[in-house]
Amino acid sequence: MKWGIIGPGNIAREFVNDLQYVKGEPCEVGAVLGHTYADAKAFADKHGGFAIKDINDLLTQRPHAVYIATPHPMHYDQALFCLENKIPVLCEKPLAINEKQVSGLIEASKKHNTFLMEGLWTRFLPSFQFLFDIIQSKAIGEILHLHADMSFIAEKDKTNRFFNPELGGGSLLDVGVYTIYLSYLLLGNPDKIFACGKVNESHIDETCGITLQYNDGKYAMLESSIITQTQNNAWIYGSKGTLRVKRPWTEHPERIDVRILNAPAREHYPSWEGRGFQFEIENVIKCLGSNKIESSIIPHKASLDVVKIMDEVRSQLNIIYPHDQ
């Protein structure tokens, strides 16, 4: 299976490095499109495949699927081009920067009968599957509330995409999306949303705190930041016990603590090869083999629901991107 790469940066390097661990279907790099031809060629020289100069070159090269790992505001146009030309798309989170764009991509996927999935690779990791197995077994009872944080300290430089509104900067779209998706996955769509945070003069969030409230009394407390270092843990509280995923909970956690009332404490140490992109890739391959246009694990509706939550947070905090207009 040939993967086209759009955006040959750090994440794309991790992605292609994990192709070697994919089970059931040999994978290799095909066409590579970068910000410059030199960027694409340097990537291809190291990781395989070949550089192309323009996205239109994909029409002659026809990869079996493309992986889009460019800055957030570029996702919509690049994914739309591929969908309109019946090239399956795996696009890094967030799928696009607002509800209007995500809806447009979903409509294009349906119209052209072409696969589209948001690349939230952590959803497919064995650590997450362990969590779901515990939760579905009802070992910790009914989930009542959760707390998750995700942060890092980015270099304060306007050329850095994290502080550049033109490149979709801020903590919400980059790492806050992980915390929102966890809450959505476990508790569903919230009934009320409350947001606070530090928004800079460029109208992007440097810190973001979110409370998602549900009419049945459940809630989620979520944090993200690009200027402070939090614990990067996730706590899931049930009526019979607690799960704690130690840092970095979105990637390869140190361990998962299982605390169940009136039972011995347990510790689980997840392990797998590479960063873990292979599990996401295997799901895409399975979907393509079944002629599906969406994954049942990260369906179109999930991407749409999550971006609606982020849009509301952005509205409350006055987070603005030029590409919203």
C-alpha cells in the first residue's frame, strides 16, 4: 500500500517510521508533498517515496491513501482536493479548524464515496483499549466524572506555529482536542460548556480550561496549555473505582493505575513497538478493504461533534483565526 504524505514534518516522520510495524498489509511511502520541493525531497531521500512539486501531481501518482500532517488551517483545502479526486484521506487532528469546514469535508466524503478519517492516533493505542476493556467490564462502575490535562512549553516565537494564528496556533486545537475527545468518548455530548483561559493579543489561547457539564450530574474538567507544564495525566472516576493514566496519557503512558473499591490495586504497563501509528493505519486499511468511507472507531459524527465543542470554547474565549472568515 502506497501512502502519499502531505506535510513532511516531525509527525509525518513518526508516521512513516511506524509503517514497518503494520500487520497484514505491506506499506511504503509514495508521493511526498512539502511546503517546498526541497523539504519533500529531503524527506523522500530519508524515508522512501519521491517528492512532488504540486498537489495536482497526486492525480497522476494516485497513492492508495494520503496522510495529511500540515498546519491546521491547511487541512481543509488539501483534504477537499483529495476527496474530490477520490483519494482516501487520513488527516491529522483537528480535521479542520471549525464546524463549517469539517461539515464540508464530510459532505465531500459522502458525495465522492471516498474514505475520510481524523487522525487521532491515540484512540487506537493498546493503552486506550485496556481502558475501554476495564470500563466496559463495569469494574469501576458508572463513570461519573473525569479530569484530563495536556500541555507543553512551546518556544515563544511568532514564527513558531504554536503562537501564530495564521497557522492555527494555541493549545486548544493542538492538544486540547485530545482531552475533549476523551470526554466525548466516555460521556458523550455535553449539555453545557464553560471555558476560561489566557488568550493573547493575537487571539489565540495560551492556556485553556474547560468544564463540560451533563444534565445527569456528570462532568469533565479539561486543561491544555502551551506555556505551562501540567502533569499530563488522565483520571477517570467511577462509582466503584478509579483509573489513572500517568503521563503522557495520550501517548505511551508510564503506567495505568486501576483502583477498585474492596479489591487489590493493580498497575498496568502498556508496551508496543514504535510510537503506535501502526494501529491507526491498520484501521484505515481495514476500512478501505471493506469499501467504507468512514471508520466506526472515529466516525464522521465524532469529528463533527468534537469540533462543535471547540467552536463553542473558541466563541467564549474569543479565539480567532483568519481562516474562519
